[in-house]
Amino acid sequence: MAGNSYGTIYRITTFGESHGEALGGIIDGCPSGISLDLEAIELEMIRRKPGQSAIVTQRKEPDAVQFLSGIFEGKTTGTPIGFIIPNTNQKSDDYSHIKDNYRPSHADYVYDKKYGFRDYRGGGRSSARETASRVVAGAIAKQMMPDIRFNAYVSSVGPLFLEKPYQEIDFSKIESNPVRCPDKAMAAKMEEYIREIRKQGDTVGGTVTCVIQNVPIGLGEPVFDKLHAELGKAMLSINAVKGFEFGSGFCGAKMKGSEHNDQYNEDGITKTNLSGGIQGGISNGMDIYFRVAFKPVATIMQTQETINKDGEIVEMTGKGRHDPCVVPRAVPIVEAMAAIVLADFYLMNKTYSK
């Protein structure tokens, strides 16, 4: 299986399955001498881990990271950083009913057809549990670029949408509720809606908005390696993601150039930021902001028709512990992937400037 690595200089390779002994990763290209706050890394893992509230999967995993290499006396050594995250709460029997059946809209079918064999326990490598390793790499990337600020939050759940522009949002409120929506009233509505969806044995999608601040001018390349193109690839690599838009996004397609153009002040700062902090694929020093759309989780606790390995139509009902809505736990994953992308371009800029 190919495609387990991401990045050019700052590069993360992940390994492991949802119900295997452990997940893990190798981070290559991290500079030496970076003082790591291991408690900050643990906090990022806590934000992503399952079982953190009543509106997410009830799988109980501590998601404790064990570093194996690349760190000495609290600092990075410049060598590959190897780590594992043990799995401690697998319930593989929950998946025995799909051993020969394919869940609708899940990777089960295409995985089996491509490889001729699959680990049906929790989805194996196609499980969202793989993202735990990305969060470790993202947490280290953030500490490599301490001046850059990454803030993601839930901006919609199903039909409920937070209308406020990010400039009016207090990012310190993101972690004040289990939905990770920084507006108290909207968060309460979203939580109630997710609970009702769960009672129905169903799932629901939503969106995560991410804002990156204090980005230096010059990250990204103008042709194939555009900064927004890499951010899009990174976000679309996250499980259940179905859409990505940055800056004015699809709304910009309705506008005239005279309305959309970001005019400059004398200091090079633009009066508006419909470009989303990126012009010609290169960061312009303004805030980068984008939105990521997540589909409803494929495994639902309702009876559906599907097919089995023999091509027969059968009925199946989802079992096990699954998120009724992934977006609350996706917030730190979006931040992590954004940090990995910027760390890679940050190091590329340093290399080219020598």
C-alpha cells in the first residue's frame, strides 16, 4: 500500500490500524534544537481522542504518545522522530457482522476490491483513528513555528450554521463546550441536534473553519505547489472530508472583480481579505482562512440494504462505537494538517533562501 507519507521536507509517515497493537509515525526533516513541550502535545491528543464527551464515540483510549527517537533532553535532535500510540480499548467483535458485508458509503468495498483483502475491524487503515498520528506531527510543527497561530472551530452541524465572520469570534471560547463551536447559543443548539440524531441511530455532517494568523509573506510556490493547493490536499486527505474552500470560496464566483479585488494600503497590507491570505499560490501576510466540509459518518445504527462478498443483496445494521458527528473531534486534526503544510513550506523557504 502506497500513500502513507505526506510532506517534502517536514514529512510524516504513519502506520498502524484501528484495532492493531498500536498506531504510530515517523517525522522526518524536523530541525534540531527545538524545545518540545510534551504537555502541549498531550493536550492536542486529548482534544482528538475518543470518549471525551457524550456526543462522540464512546471508545475509551488514553492516546498516550510514546516517543522512541529523535528527542533528547527535551529537544529535537534533527534525526527522525519515531513514536507509537498504543491501542488499549479495541472491541473487534463489534465488527464481526461486516466481515463479509460492505457498509454503504464506506471504504470497505473499494479497499477489498483494490487489495483483495481487508482488515474489517474498525476499518483498518481507512479508520479515522489513523489521524491520531497526524495530530502528533501537527503539534510538533506548531512548536517549530511558535509565532504562527492556528485556530479551528466548528462552524456548522447539519442545517445549523454559525453566521459570524471569524473576526468577530473569541477563539478562547472554542474549547468551552463539547461541540467546539465558539458561540455559546449556537453550540447548545448543535449539541442538542447531535444528541437527537444519535437517538435516531443516524449521523450528521458539518463544517470546520480554520484561521491561520501571523503567517509570513512568501510561503508557497506559484505553479503546482501553491500553498492553497497543498492545504486543500491535506484537508481532503482527512477521513470523511468532502469539500474545501478558502478565502471567498464559492461565494467569490458570484462577485465582480471590482467587488472581489483586495486593494492595497501603502504598507502592502490589503484593505479586505477575500483572497484568504494567499495570492498566486503564495502567502501575502494576511490571515489565511478556509472551511472544510465533513460528510455524515457512514456507519449508522439503522438497517440498510447492502451487498456482501458474493454480490448478494443483504440487510445489515451498524454496531459498535461510532461518532454521530465527526466535526467536534476533527477540529484538532484540521489544525494539525494545516500546521504540517505550513511547516513544510516554512522549511522549504529557509532552504531556498540560503
